[in-house]
Amino acid sequence: MKNRRQFLTAGMLAAGSTLLPELSFAKAGTPDHEKGRARFVFVLLRGALDGLAAVPPCGDPAYAGLRRALALPAPGAPGGALPLDKLFGLHPALPFLHQSFQAQELLVFHATASPYRDRSHFDGQDVLESGLTTPHAAPTGWLNRALAELPARTQNAGVSLGANIPLVLRGPTEVTSWSPSKLAALDEDTLSRLTDLYRADRLLAARLAEAVSADALVAADEQDSAAAARPPPPTDKVDTMDGARMDSAAQYNGPNGASGANKSGRYEAVVRAAARFLARDDGPQVAVFDTSGWDTHAGEGGAQGQLAGRLGQLDAGLALLKTELGARWADTAVLLATEFGRTAAINGTQGTDHGTATCAFLAGGAVRGGRVVADWPGLSASALYQGRDLRPTLDLRAVLKGVLNEHLRVPAGALASRVFPNSAAVKALDGLMRV
């Protein structure tokens, strides 16, 4: 690994649950995508996203009573959820995801979970990233192992955007990484001296060259984008300032306003860099980055507040990713997942505690969306897991297998034995991607 320094529509409620029509299990012989075109982004939402807030089941009779002050009004009411179907809505801070759902570019999964059933963030994230059933069972991640199974394997097929390569992308398959630098850019003289210093060491020389190349790739694309956004020169030859680009990033601070500017600005840089890598014909097929701050034990808020601010930033980042990817968006799938959910009822500090099942999202131009995928267990007292949590009815590995098989063409046999070891009983969901 290389380091740089720096489905189903849930349209009706029947006996308190929705089933899974229009979804089957993966079949052999599906036509391959055009080689090398598919792009996949995995976004880890660290801290346990409250799935009952992000995708509220407003049509469930027990929802409002459990959520009390945090319950979102039904779609159509002031501050209400954005409509998905008769049972589910979307948090009002997620307008881009809602537009994607309407454009059939978003699948929403609910009552889903990894095999992990305890409530430790560290252990839950380890299981989510390793793809195994118990914490700390392997030093490698399912996505790195999947890259080894790509039918048209290329060098550096994966890139991590962040200070460290997360477990999900660690393993024997070579990947690269990039993160926004906190240091001033090196001047040419210093860079030349470093090059001379490392010249005798093949490994250090290669790593320096790769880091410089990655920075140059991102910087060159940023310059191209800025040049494309500039207005044409005035005909009277009067000097003018360069035009400023206006896009979804202009509202990136979202509900948090200026107080979240530094954090959201760094997130924006990561999103832009991910798009720069993936948009290139010779770039990686897979990118991974994470976000944090989803551990809402106190003061979670409803339509407004702490969680709404985080969701708004996430939504704006996804909108920016689509803008920056341009035509490549049509070949892209973006999966957002978290380690576990939160309690069905709110706690005494107007927040939620660690739970079990939650929601996940699959967005992108390559996604056959416009559906909520949920075998809904209900929120009645008897339906809750251990009397407190949303009960898991969909194994997240079924979603991961479906995306890897249909989108990246990882063979089903490899998924069951090597990518997700000993998981033959977990069948891949079919019909997630456009054919």
C-alpha cells in the first residue's frame, strides 16, 4: 500500500411490514460492463448514524410515540420528511438524495446491519470494514480483497482519501492514498533536494514520485476546472478579475453555517480529490473516504439541530461529487454505510444511544434506484430487537455483494469465499444496478 504525506418500493403497509418484491438473488451470466468504466465510492459514516432519523418510517404507528420530540412530521407538513413512499420519508436536510431518489439514482436500504450485534463503535467498525463476523478477526478489508478479484485488474485500482488508509482498503492488493495537506507546498528547490536525497533508495524514491504525481494530478485538474469556469475575456481588453465558480459547494456549510467551515472545507477538498481521481480514464476504479460526528447521544435534534447539520453537509458533499464527476457519474455507484444504528426511543438528554439496525444508501448514475429496500419489522414493543432497537432484517453483506458482483463484476464464488469468507448463506441482492 502506498501512503502520501499528507426494493422494492415499500408502497404499502401489510401486517405491519413491507416485503421485498422486484428483488431476487444474483444470477450467473449477467453481461459485463464495459471494462474499466465502472466506478465505486464507499463512504463510511463513523459514529453510528440514526437510521430512524435519516429515513424516518413516518407511516409506522409506533414511530411518533418512540421518537417524541425528535419525530419528524409526515411529508407535506411544515418541517416534514421528504416523501419516498407511503411508509418512509427522507430527512429534510437531504434534498440532493431526495432528488436522486426521484431521478431513480438512489436506493435506500432500511433495517439493515452487519453481522455485529454488540454496541462498541470500534468493534462495529472493524466488522463493517473487515467483512467478517467477529471483531479483529483479520488485518485486511473486504474491499481490498475484492480488488484482487476484479476481472480487469489494474495497478492502484483503489484510492483512499484521508490521513490513513482505513481497514476496508488494507490488504495485499496495492492501493494509493491522498489527503489534504496541512503543510505549505514545497518549493521547487526543496523538492529537488529531496529527490536527490532519496535517489539512492529505490523504495523512498518511488514513494516520493508517487506522492508528487498524486498532488500534481489533483492540482492540474483543479486548474483545468478553474480555467473552464472563467468568463471569456472582455472585448474591450479591460483587465478583469477571474470569475468565481458557483456550484453546490457554495452552500457546503449547510445548516451549520460558518461554525463548520473549516471541517466542511476539508471534507470538500476530499470530495473534489475523489472526483479528480475517479474521473480519469486511467484513474482508480474505487475510492474510499469517511465522515465522523454521527454519535448523537445528546441534543440530536429533529428537522433542525445537530444531526440535521451533519446530514446537510453530507448531502452537499454528495451533490458536489456528482458535479465534479461530470459524465463519469453515469458509471458511478456510491455506497454510504455506518457501523450500527441507534435506539428506537430517545433518551433523557434528547438524543439516542447505540442501537442495532439502521439505514444505508446507494446513489449514482449506475444505480437502478427510486426504491426503498426494506423487509420492515415494525417498531412495536414486541418487534424491537432486545426490546430497544430496530430489528435487523437485511444483512448489509447482501447489499455489498450485489454491488460488487453487478457493478465491479467480482465473481459470486470469490465473494462467498474470499471477499466475505464463510458467507455462502448470505445471498447477493440482485437488480441494484442498471443494465
